[in-house]
Amino acid sequence: MTNASFDDEHLPPEPPPEDGSAPRRRFQQEEPKRYGEFRQPPADREAEQGVLGAMLLSPHTVMEVIEELEPEDFYYPAHALIYRAMLDLYSEGKDVDAVILSSQLDRYNNLERVGGAPYLHTLLATVPTAANARYYAEIVAEKAVLRRLVDAGTRVVQLGFSGTEDAEIESVLDRAQQEVFAVAQRKTAEDYRVLGDLIDPTIDELAALQQAGGVELGVPTGFIDLDKLTNGLHAGQMVIVAARPGVGKSTLAMDFMRSCSLQHGKSSVIFSLEMSASEIVMRLLSAESEVKLADMRGGRVSTEDWAKIDETLNRVQDAPLFIDDSPNLTMMEIRSKARRLKQQHGLDLIVLDYLQLMSSGKKVESRQQEVSEFSRQLKLLAKELEVPLIAISQLNRGPEARTDKKPQLADLRESGSLEQDADMVMLLYRPDSQDRDNERAGEADIILAKHRGGPIDTVQVAHQLHYSKFVNMAHG
């Protein structure tokens, strides 16, 4: 049982009437802290009274309101005390009415703090019906969010005045953004549900899984055998896609994006530190329309090809796929932009192309240390935004020294942290990248070298790099 109380110093007079006359105190109610000498933070006394009155009027309303509000969502301390006492009664299976509530408050010497038993009856008198309880609760919750935003703004102001004394400006900006983002992301939904409430959605998910061939309803990669192996890309995962230069690692990551946004209507973003936005769009159009990329770049597009491009444009122009080719992106900028996209459009997949082109702009002891920090921050970003994040990375020259030229985990450049932080590591190997006459010309291997919590294996695909894409291998 919770014993909530406030010190006597939190007993300022009630806000003055609008006519400017001296305040009158009917009850010795505690008032909230002031945020400034003249400005009162967002609050709605009538809505708070309404929701409490509705709960007293109809105890069944308590169940609805619990889903919307926490005691700290009430601005007026007396109302927070009353609501907390109601929750205590409810948790003990007791009825919530004015008499029992009075006894509960008095038990912890809080009855007089809220204005005495008469104030509880005043709450009852404020609402004619309990039907609007949830509406009142929504108002109270909205005002609470606004107050948290005021609090966050106050902390941001403090960071602005003192931040650079103890930290670099990028760190200060990131901390300031985190303050505001935390307000936007605050969830009020219940943390647990009874088994019976989970049965129907679970059965629906099982049916959807069966219809989708077992691929979890997350972000399918578009490659059948790879999706069977991984069940798609999951929220919070950091996925490394690595290869030697010119093998097609950016193309493979863009294939994942096409599957996400063009085939399944999910939102994705690519932060490209290598290719321009126009080059990315050109590659997407080539892959979707099957017009050769070389012809598009060389200005050799036929009338028939233009028809294919026009049809593709009509089909993909409204896809939720975002491209950012800003030069010299820092980790803080990527995090800031990804957060904003998540808030404004929802976000299901992030692609970073590519890791070795990132720079912190800071003096570091070694490049390995810098890449290790990038790796850690990218993993934290994937968890924070609850999306899979694909980080494209180059491999060192290790494969070239081997007879079979196949890449291994040890070939990841500059940091062992990449292997440690990643949930999946996909190494791309194309036999004809160094030997055009190889018997496997036109094929490629996606080597799943690390798969946290799942199997590792090699998935064979075909490449159509003249169309800037990889495709599923045809099975006989």
C-alpha cells in the first residue's frame, strides 16, 4: 500500500480568481509547485475533478481510467493523493466510494491535506454522469505531457547555459534532444495483459505466419531462403552487411529497402555517405523497371524503356522510402534525423551506407576506437527506435589472401566491436567479382556468419547487377 504525502511547504494559496480579488481558501488543500512567478504550467482543474468525481460516482470507471493515468499525471497534489488512494483501494479489491475513500485517506493522515471529506462530496457534485470519465482522463493526460515538455525545456535551458563547460556541443545537443524525445515517447499503456486477451491476436499472428510462409510480420528481406533462415529483420537488431569494394553490398541493402517500402509498404530510410540521392533513385528505378543502369547513365534509354520507367514511377512515387545524402553526417545527426522520422512517419528500417565513411569530428586515440563507438551507438539507436538497422561495412584484404576468396568474420575492418555488437553479420561473396569465367558466374552467396539466437548458413542468390539488384535463385 502506498503512503503518499507532501511537506507543509507545499501549501501555497489557491490561484487568485480571474477578477483579481484576494484568494479564498475553503479547504487546506496543497497546491502544486509554481514554474515561475507569474505563469502556471498546463493544467485543467475541472478535468481532474471530473475524472475523480466520475470514479467516485461509478467504481467500474476505475478500470478505464487506470489505462490512461498515473498519480503523477495530476497537477494538483490533493488530486494526486486522492487518485493514489483510489488505486490502493482498487488493488485491494475494495469498493471506491466517498466513505471508504475518506477512511483510506485518513488512515495516512492525508484527509485534511485534500480538503477533508466535504471536498470528496464536492468532487461527486462536479459530474452528473460517469460516462465522460475517459474523456476527462485524456485531458488530464494531455496536460501532463505538456508539463513534462515544460520540465524538459527547463532542463534544456540549463544544458544551454552550462553544457559546454563539461561536454562537447554535440553531446549537449544530443542530451537536449533526448529530453524532448523522452516526452514524446512516453507510453501509458498497461504493462501486462491476461492470457485470455492474448489468445485471439496470437491466433491471428499464427495464421498470418502460415500465410506468409513462416516469415515473421516484420521486415522481410525479399529473399525467400534468407527470410526462412532469419524470419525477417527484427526490431532492435543491428545487421552488418559487409563485402569487399565493388561486390554489391550497397545494392543488397537497397534490395532490403525495396522489399520493405516498395513491396510491403513499410517505412525505411537510407543515410548515404557514398552515393548521391539521384544515384540511389536511379538504381531503384533500374531495379524496379529492369532498365539497364548503364543505359540510364549513358543516356541510351529507348522509348520502350521510358514506358517502363514511367510505369515504375507511378507505382513507387508514394512509397514511404526516405533518402538522406547529406555529406559528413555525424552520429548525432543520424540519431536526430531518425528520431524525427520515427515520430513523423513511423520507421521500420534504417540503412547506413557506409560505416567507414562516418566521422565523429573529434580527436580520438585510434580509428578502431572511433568505429567501436559508432558500432555501440548504432546498436543503441536500433534498440531505442525499435527498428532493424543495417550498417554497411567494408572488409579488409583478408579474402584476397585466401585461395577460395571467401570472406570471414575476422575480415571486418577496424573493429572487433562490429562483430560483438551486431545481431546478424551478412558477408556478401560473389565468385565472379575476381574471376569472370568462374563456373558460378551470375551467382552470389549471402554468408550469414553471425545470427544471434538463430542458425548460421549460406544463402545462394543470383545477381543482376546490370539492373542493380540481386534476386532469388531459381530452384529446379
